[in-house]
Amino acid sequence: MALPSDPRVVRRIVRHYLRYDPENPFIFISALLAFLGIAAGVMVLMIAMGIMNGTQKEFEKKLFVMNYPLTVVSYGEGVRHSTLEKIHEKFPEMKISPFYSTQVIARYGDGIQGGILYGVDFAKEASLNPIFAKALEQNGTLSPSRYDLIAGDDLALELNAKVGEKITLFFSQYQAAGLGTMPLQKRFRLRGTFNSGLKAYDKAIMYTTLEAFQKVLKKAPDRYDGLHLYTDDPFGKIKAVKTLLPDDADVEGWWQQNGNFFSAMQMEKKALFLVLLLIILVASLNIISSLLMTVMSRRREIALLRTLGATRREIRQIFFRLGVAVGSAGILAGTLLGFGGIWVLTHFNIITLPADVYGTSRLPVDLLWSDFAMILIGTAVIVLLSALYPARKASSTDPLNVLRNE
């Protein structure tokens, strides 16, 4: 008769213990619950992490469009045109769009809406802002007049203004009127609208020409409120750009302008991962209970194996492999279910989101391989730890006491 030291015998015993035992059905049920719990935990973790990462990427894409990779801002009298030329000489491949900005109140008929007005070079702004470029192409405003206006479609809807009509803008500066003063105002012709996908932007942002700011607000033509910069490597070039700026100017990355928002999303993602990992932790308790019940019901067989020459290490190996087999099967099944769920959510519009809140009507799902690896590692560690105690309990069985009592 072959002894348990033969690896084939160990594998055969493990397969035997995995089968349904009609005399002890609760052991099989407990192992089945552990398998289902781990599978469900892995599946839920994969889908949840995919949704969290997809939502974050969707927000990044929307915010990136309107915030630009890098933005030079001035804390003094403005960014000189010479600074723009320095940046262009240092980085000729970088797209640069100078701008002015101010807060205004827009009025058309009985409608009034506050917003931010940007003065830009339409051609340069269109080269680095695809949303703005699309609005120009749709409305044929590539060669604008001085007082042309491009506004968000939600702002135009609030004012009930149509393309081609004139909107009055009130500025924060004042002008003399008789014996008193009144806010500076100017009528602009609405030449087009844009849709960024985020209601907060579409309801508040307007664009006009640099010449309009220079004429209405007396802005110096060689000084700007800031510069919009487009580069494929904003993280690597932000420090180099900063060295080219005067003391009263600074450069900000899009990630810095929205740092608190993305930090909160990262914290939420980590918290969700830890909470959902508790599902797998609870399922692992079923692995422990099923293995302990197996040890108690198989005490006579364990004692016989010991008397036939099996060592404590081999007994421990049998029950450790038994727990790992249940956990591994659960991980494999959960992985397949998780990828299946992600595929269904990606290809079928099962869940519809309000586009004005989330920026998209489709549920974004994008599971990173790093998140998938963390799920597998976390689950594997829990499964391995769950199999250790029952395996040690089995190896500590005293064959003499068991056989004497049996």
C-alpha cells in the first residue's frame, strides 16, 4: 500500500474530501457557501473598482477639456507677451492660447444669468480646446467679428436666446452716466453655443475675442490675464515652464486645480475596496468552519494516516490544499463573473445616469490591471490565512487518543 508521502496520494485524498459526503452534508454546504461568498466578493470588487475608476476617468476627461493641461496665471498686472514668446521658443511644439477673463451678468429679454467671460484668440483657443473648436465649426465663426460671443448651450437656453441674436453683458467696472455711474455694458452677438457635457460649465462660461476686452475694458494688447497651454506631458514640463515666468506669475496643472476633488475620489475608492473586501473575509469564515468540521469528522482517517507513516507536515498539507482549492475555485469563478459583468455593463445600456450630474448617460466601467491585481492579492492572502488554522488543527491530532476512544 502506498504511503501518504506519495504526492499522488495527497492529491487523491484532497479530491476525496472535496466530494459530497451524504453522511455529513453540512460540511459540503459550508464549503459551497465559502465558494459562493468568495466568488461574489471578487465579482463585486471587480465591478465596483471598474465603476469607480471609469467614473474618475470620465470626470478627468470632462474637466481636462475645459481646464487645459497647464494654465499660466498672473498675480500682478498680467502676463507679458514676451513671456508667451519665451515659452514658445523653449517648447515650439506646445500650443498656447492667451486669454482675458472677467465676471459678467448676461441679459436677454427678461432672462438674466451670471457667468465668466473669456477673451481669446479664436483660432489659437480652437487648436487646444476641441469643445470650442466644434462650436466654431458648427456655426461658421472661424473668422469672428470683434463682439462675437460663444456661450454654453445651457446659458443660451436659460436666457432663451438663439444664435444670431444680441445679448447684453454687464461688467463689474463702472462708467459715468449723467450725475452718477452705472455698470459698464456692451451688446454681443451670439454666434454659437458649445456643449462640454458638464452643466456647470455650459451654464456659466462664455468666450469672446481679445479685441473686445481691449476695446471695452481697456486691456493692454501686450499683457494677458493668463495663458492656456496644451502639452502631452504636463507633469514633466510644469517645472520647466515655471522657470520661464516672472515673479508675479505662476503655472498650475489641471490636477492642481481639481486636487481636492480627485483626492476625495481616491479616498472613496480605497474605502470602498476595504469595505467590499469584508465580503471575502466573511466568506473565508465558511472556509475555516467547513475545514474544522472536516477535521472533526475525519479524525479516525487522520489517525490511520498517521499510523501508516504520514507526518504532521503531510496532514497539514492535505487540509491546507483543501482550503486553497475551495478559495481558488471561488477566485476563478468570481473573476469570470466579474469580467462578464463588466462586459455586459460596457456593451448594454442597463443603467442610465443623469448626464447633467455625471457628465455621461452611460455607466462608465474601466477596471485597471493594478486594481485587478490588488483584488487577487487581497483575496489570495485571506484564503491562505483561512486555511492555515484548520490545517494546523488537523496536524495536531493525536492518533493514539483518537484510536483509543474510537
